[in-house]
Amino acid sequence: MRERYPEIRGKGIDLLALAPGSLEHTGAFALAHAIPFPLLADPHREVYRSYQVESRLRSLGQRPALYAIDRDGVVRYAFLGRQQWQLGDIDEALAALADTP
């Protein structure tokens, strides 16, 4: 998503990412990886739990998830992977938001 961020912003879509670490760890990660969009810290995993993104032993850590949520708070696209390397389809997420006002 980092590479496609200008395209995403060009469509008028805000992109936010969420990390399960502390504010300090999340900030250091964002700097180290040149993340161009806001990376929010969720140290107590409250948001993760509300979207059922849970860490599982068999997934070798945090399960990946991608949600496209419209301005009214309606989830238009949801992907919850089982393994860290499974990522949601950004084109499908963008297409789901294209149909919203």
C-alpha cells in the first residue's frame, strides 16, 4: 500500500494503518519503513478485538486484515487472513469504496 498511496489519496480515500504495539514502537516502525500514511498504535488491541483481528499461535503472530470502511462507518470490504503473508486485495477494497458517495 505504501507504493500505491498516492493513487489511493488521488481517489479521495484516506488510508490508516493499525499496529498492535506501543506508541513508541509503532512510531519507530513507521519511520524505519517510511510509512507515508498514519500508523495508529493499538497497544491493548482494543480495535483489533472489535474487528476480530486476533493473534493466533498457528499464524505465527498477528493475523493480517484489510478493511475498507466508508465515511458512514459501513464496512464495504473485509479481509482477515490466517497467516501473516496473506494480504487483502487492495484493488477489491478500492472498488468497494468506489461505489459509495
